[in-house]
Amino acid sequence: MKHNEYEFFKEATLKICSSLDSNIALGRLLTFLKKQMPVDGVYLMVGKGDTLSLEVLANAPENRIRPVRPIPVDPALIEFLNDIADDIADKGRGNTIHIINDPDVELDQHSLDVVRTLYRRPYSFITLPLIKEKEKLGIFIISTRGKFRYQDHHGHLISLLHDPLSISMKNVLMHQEVLRLKNVVEDDNRYLRKQIRNFSESKIIGENKGLKCVIEAVSQVASLGSPVLLLGETGVGKDVIANAIHCASPRKNKPFIPINCGALAESIVESELFGHEKGAFTSAVSLKRGLFERANGGTIFLDEISEMPLPMQVKLLRILHNKEIERVGGNKMIPIDVRVISASNQNLVELVKKGKFREDLWFRLNVFPIVIPALRHRKEDIPYLVRHFIHKKCDELKIHPKPSVKLEEIKKLEAYAWPGNVRELENIVERALIQGKTQSLNGFLNLGGLLIEPAEQKQALANTPMIELDELISLHLQQALKTC
């Protein structure tokens, strides 16, 4: 290498390697190249996949010496450069340059139309495909206004930069992958902190009274990896029991991710559960990990499983069997280790008979059913629940001192049928506190006056799906307890 070539190579390499921000590095390289040859812009395109689908990794166009972000590039240019890269890669070594001094003569009509559309004036190009050990990494381009601006010695100098550009591109891509993984970890931490806040106050009230049998069943199965099916009416606290199972299991330090199957629109449920690859559909602008992937190593809680669409039930069955998922738009299976806890306020046996729930999925989920009794069946827990909710809601609403509840109010609550179960009781306590905050609590909370009338209560109960200990569920429960 001649002395001036050595100096060019050394200085250009220093600029290329000067920053992990590839836009800044290319901006510095552009400033240096302007002193050596005519150049108005430099572009570094990165290949994605075996077909080298090019994307702009970095650029330093005219009048933007230190751009912070890459500017948009017309898709037609991507296609044009991709054709050049493939053509040169097929013909020779990785550092083979291609000089285009007169697009009118050197380009086919399609490529010429692209260049004219993009630049609206004559331009000269030097392209340098970056190829290492037959792997097409990308392509480096410099351009300047006017025809016949580049000579062979310009192309030779640019060809010297093949190795430092290739190494720099590898480092930049690795750095971007580290940043992506860092963002994934931070995203998971935010999600987990949110879940911890949500469940930190999910205390089980009644574990020594009305929920004693439930807690005994939880202790039987928590340490195992078996699927658990929680059955109970809306508002009985199935999510709290699911969280208790997770916290008592060896997976307690891993994610616990609850999903309300009834709240997911059918059009997005697959993407939410299993994730999607970038470009899988119109709005998929980036890779997204699904909730199953987020829960890897931990527990996923599928609440209202009866609301899951039948096509998703098939996929869920396959996941439970194969222990792997495939993202939407993906072509590889991702192994996962997730414990599944499901819940329903419906009679799944009846739904199976009606063809609304898959029988094979029912048997897969119904390994260890736990029936959570309705609040009207464990009224001895009501005083303790009321005290717990008063303390919790007073802290949230900043009400001090905390009010008390008279015995006659508790009697009214115990005589009530509670169609909305524990959730209804929590709402009534909060409503009473809000009303009392604007009036005067006088040290006591009025709860009985907020209960719905008997006729409305009866109608609400009629509209509430009931889960009772029928013969089938009882049999499965007894068998599971014996096994454990």
C-alpha cells in the first residue's frame, strides 16, 4: 500500500471507528472524504436475511454532517441498490467496487427511472458491497452531483475501506442488539414492577375460615408445575388465588402475567398472546414478544378462558403439548417453560357439550380444579373483608382517621346475597367512603344503605353465571388431592 493510500486508509478507518453511533461516524467520514474526492453523501445499507433486503443503517447526506437519525429513503432506491449488491456479489470479491458515472448509459431503464425520480439531476455513484466469507452484510455508497465525477483511483480508495466498514457494521449491529436486549429487560422490569404493585395488596382474607378448603388445595398443588383450573363466579377473587399459587411455587421469582381472555379482540388475540415479527402485518413496525414469551419461566393466568376463540384454543392446546410458540409472521418455534393457570365463571362441561369449548383443551386444563365459593357461601369472612377494604381504600383516598362499621351494618351485609361477590363488596366500601368524604362520616360508615333492593338482587343473581360443586368437578378435585 502506497504512503498516501496508507494515510487515507488510517484516517478513514479512525473516522469509521470513532463512534458506535453510525450516523456520527459516517458524518465524520463524509467530512474527511470531501477533502479527497467529490462527495455529497454517504450511505450505509444493512442486509436483512439471506436475500439482503436492504435497510438504511446510517447516512450522512448533503448539509447533514452529523445527523441524529437516518432520513427516510425511497423504497425504489432500496430495490435499486439491492440489485447492484446482488449483481456484484455474484461476480467477484466482496471489495469489488462499482462506479456509475453516467446513469443514462450504465443503468437499465427501470434503474434510470429510479435515479431520475430521486435526484432530478445527473448523479455519479460509487457502490461497495460489504461481503465477508460469502455473507452479504450490506452495501456502502457515496454519491455526488454531476456526470463523470468519479475515476478509477477514487474507486480504488473506497475499495480500501471494505474491511473497516465491514467490521464497523458488525460492531454497530451487535451494539444495537445489546441495546435491544437492554430495552427488553427494562420493559420486563417495568411490567413486573407494575404487577408487583397490583398484587402486593392482594391479601387472601378468609384463608382460615371460608376459604380454608381453597387454601389447602393451593398448598397441595402450588409447588408442582401442573395446570390449575380455577372455577368461581365473577368477583370471587380468582386472580388473587392464582397469584397465591404462583407466589407459593418455585416460579415465584419469575413473571406472573394475567390475561383476561374476554378483553382481547379476536383480531389481535394471537399477536397479543404469541407476539409477531416485524412486517407480519401492516401495523407490525417492530418485533413484539407475546405474553406467553414474557411469562417464560413463570406463570401465565388465563382468566375467563371460556371466552377464548376456538382457533386460539387449538393453538393453546398445541402450546401446552409441545411447550413452544411461533410468533405471527415467524417461521421458527420458540421453546417456552410456562405454568398455565386458567379460570372461568362458566360451566365448561356444558360449553364442551354445546361445542363452544374444545373437549381436548378441557381435559388438558382440568388437571387440578379448584372451586372458589361465592361470598354468600362464606359470609363469616364479610367482617374481615370490610375491615381490609376500609384500610385499603382509606389509604388510597387519603381519608384519616379511618371510620368504623357498626354491628347492625355488618348484619345487613351478611343478610345480602352478593351477586357481585367480593368485588361488589369492595366497590360498596369505596362508594361509602367517597360519599362520606363529601359529607361527614361521624366515625361510622353507612354500608347497608348502598345495597340493592331484594327484587333487583334476585334479578342480578339470575343473570350471574353460577359455579357449584357438581359431581364431575367434585370427583376431579378428590382425585387431584389424592394424587398430590
